[in-house]
Amino acid sequence: MKNSLKVNWLKIKDSKIVLYTLFITLALLWGLSFFGTKIALKELEPIEVLAVRWLMSLVLFGILVVTKVIKISYKGKPVKLLMLAAFLQPCIYAYFEAWGIDLTTASESSLFIAVIPLMVIIEGALVFRKAIPLKVALGILLGFSGVIICVAFSPSFSVGGRIEGYIYLLIAVCVGAMYTLVSHKLAKSFSAMEVTFFVALEGAIFFNGIAFYQGYGLHPYEVFFSGGVGTISLIYLGIGCSFMAYLIFNFTLSKLSAALATCIQTNLITAVGVLAGIIWGGDNWGWYTVVGLILIIFGIFESSRGKEEMK
């Protein structure tokens, strides 16, 4: 009876319905993170926000481990590769992304981030010698075209960033793609829970170390325990975006190829971000929004058709 239940659970975890439900959840968590971050930044500096959200994720993990709700073990596993992955993201990726966004326009930064699926293909081919099926490549190109149309044809589109900002964003894109590929490789040895715990551990140490070095001290935690709107936004960012979203992302990477998982994730997050901006942020929209979203949806559909070819 016990074995039967285990087999059924595995089937449930690998089902398309579960995977795409998780992708939609991930898109909602990360796609709406802009609003939480915007609120938190009214009272804190970017490095303070990162410090609090990753320490909160680590504390939550610690509670679950101590109470034995989850079990993690790194004995006899390639921990050095895991340390590299966690250093790539969130540490290096978030640092360069934050500086890049600060030195460029919102339009430019969104276009750069949308390049990550394409960079996964390039780095996968160069570093890991991975061939990408035509359906997946076509889906990624369709999705990227949709992002370009959504952003470039918008009346609010502008180009005026500093060259350093472009360099920082390019580094972030390369690092984000490499994390995706390494994390996918780690799925053979580690569970998604083990990978995400280590990501939270390095993120908490890295960002809190920088925050203390820059002289912020306990200020971010004073804001967190003040009980205001900033507290709610930090809880959302820490539990929703750093804990749940990364756990879901690492889990989907263990079930799908790096290129396919990143394509679906990036396109869904873009779609959620665009719709959220229109509904709650008062952003402009028009034919370019409709055409762009249609291409993004078709991109997700087309790339998902290549799932079986990538096993």
C-alpha cells in the first residue's frame, strides 16, 4: 500500500497539470514582486531589502529543518558545485541586476532580462554541448519577440541608460543563464529543497555582510519589526519570492530542461508583469500589448511541445 501511494505521488509530481500550475504560481510570485519591492524601497535601500528577504527565507528553512518538516543532506554530494550555483544566484545576479536597473530605464532592463532564455541556449551549447530542439528554440524566439513588441512599441519606451548599466545587465543575464544550467545539473544529486536551502544560506550571508559593511547595521530589521506596510512587503518578498518562488523554480528545473523551464518562466513572468502594470499600475496599453502577449503565449505553447524531445 505504501509503495502504491509513493508511485502515485511521483506521477502527480511529474504531471503536466502540476508543472504548469507551479509555473503560473511562480509567475504570479515573481511577476508581482515589483509592487512589493517598490513599497519596501520607500523605507529601505536595495541592499537592505535583499538582506532582510534572504535572511527571512533562511530562518523559515531553519525552522522547517529543526522541526523535521523537511529533511536535507549534503553528505557525499557535489557541494562545491552547489556553492557555485548559490553564489551565481542570488548573490552575483541580484547585485548586478540591481545596479543595472538603477542605471538604465525600465524599458531597457526588461528587454535585457528577457534575453535570459536565449542566453541559456547559447551557454548550454558552448559550455554543456546541449542541442536545443527546433520547437523549443522557436518558442523562445516567439516569446522574446512578444516582449520586444510589448516594450519597444509602448509610448513609455525610452533609451537613455548609462553604458555601465548595460554592462551590469549583460553580466546579470549571463550569470542568470549559467545558474539555470548549473541548477539543472545539480538536480541529479540534490533535491529542490536542498538547492534552495543553500541558495538562501549564501544569499543571507552575502547580502547581510554587504549591508553591515556599508553601515546599515540593524536598520532594515528595525523597519521590518515596525509592523508597517514595509513589513508586509518584506514578508511577501522573503517568503513568497525568496522561499517559495526559488523552491518552485529549482523543482521545475529538475523536471524540465534548463532552456524550456527558463523560457516558460520568463515569458509567464513578463505576461503577469505587463497585465499587473496595466491593471494596478496604470501603464499604457494598445495593439502592441495584445500582439506581444499573444506571441508570448504562443511561445510558451510552442516551446512546451518540445518537452519530450529534450528528455
